[in-house]
Amino acid sequence: MVTGDPQPTAGSTGIGGGDASRPWADLASGYEQARSREDSLDRLVEWPAQRDLLGDVTGLSVLDAGCGNGAKVAQLVQDGAVASVGVDISDSFITETPQGLELLQGDLSDLAAVPRLAGRRFDRILFLQSFGYATDPVHALSTARSMLTDDGFVLLTRTQPVRYAIERSEENGTTLGEEYFSTSTFSYRHRNWDEGVTLTKRPYTMADLLNTFSTAGMWVETTVEPQMSREVGERFPHKQAVMDKYLGILMFKLRPLLAQPRPGGSVHT
């Protein structure tokens, strides 16, 4: 994976803003170490909110696309999920997996090509901060849509796009609006996980995200912007400061358009 000056991967700058450098294999271990810290925003804010949106998973099958080491989907299996799978391009998986969970090395950009997924359907498909690494976001989400059961949904989370605009406006001496609506790729070293890895990203707006979902045949049932509780914020004021400045993440509960209800209960087709 890329540790120097990255070159864009074909298709990586489509709607939704894929990560052009595709550096996850290099970042995976650093991410897991950061996530395990007591003051990790994932532990304090993101995972609790994700878990709440998923609700009761007893008897449901889960596919975690871009699962990292697989710890989250393993917890869901421990909570009652069955016949579940975690897929990640790295192979740094947890060594002990509960019965009913498979961890597979593969690319979330083309889930249909991942061995052992052919013909399978899932009640819940997760893209937890992994969707930005998709080479073609619409294709990745369309493929996930085809793998859902009739009453299934996708839980997808992405960094609030304003965050990147704030960082670039400060660095470049530009306005927030200029950077938010910019379509130029930008590169940066990931200071929190591994400074040796350079990421190249295409900016995206809220409109980009929503258009990606609709083009892939999905509609938004629920959107959540989780915040830190007052108690937790007082315990970790440095993390509250990050949330206050950069707004956190966006969480979307997505369903296939064919399952969209009309007013009165009929189904939109």
C-alpha cells in the first residue's frame, strides 16, 4: 500500500469520494490500537451509537464490510447474530472468533468477488467508516444492496464532510465554503494512526453522499449525528473539543428503494 506520493486508483474519484491511495493495509494495525484507547471516539461515541441503530440482532446475519480486525462483528455474534461474516482487505483479524462468524480477506469495493460470499444474503450490512475506501462507491453500495434480505438494511457511517473543509481552510488560508465545495483531491499524513502513510482523498459534500445512496438504489430511513454525553465530555474534555470543532460523524440507515413505503403504508416501486 501507499506510503509515499499516492497515485489515484481508477474510479476512485467517483460520486461519494473514494480514497485514492487505498492505504488501509498499512493503517489497519494503527487504527485498532487507536480504537482500543480509553479516550477513543469510536469507543466513546461511534460504536455505542452504531450498536443502538442496529438494535436487537438475535437470529440475524451480519456482513461487516471493512471490518478491521473483526472485533465489532464478533461482538454482534456474541449478542446473538448468526451466520455472520467480516471482510477486510488486511488480514489482521482477531485470533479467537465465536461460533457463527467467518473473517475473510477481501476488498469491500467488490463484495461479489469475495470467496464464500457468492449467493449469500444478510439481514444487516455494515460500512462503519470503511465506505470511503471503496474504489467505486456506487458499485460497492449497489452490490451490498443486492445481498440484503427482504427486510434488511445497510448501516453506513462517514466522517462529517465539514471536518475536511475546516482542516483545509485552516491549512490553505481559504474560506470554509471554498473548501467544502472544492472538487480537487487532497493528501495528508494520518497523524493519529501512522504518519508514514499518506492518504489521498476527494472532498465530498452532503449532496454527494445522498446522490450516491440514491444512484445505488437506496433511501435513507434514519440519519444520526451522535454526540458525546455531558458526563463523558467532562471526563474527556480534549475529545469534546474535537467534537465541538469537527462535528463528528454521520450515520445512515439505508434500505433498498423497492422497500420505500408510501404515505398510508403502500410500497413505492
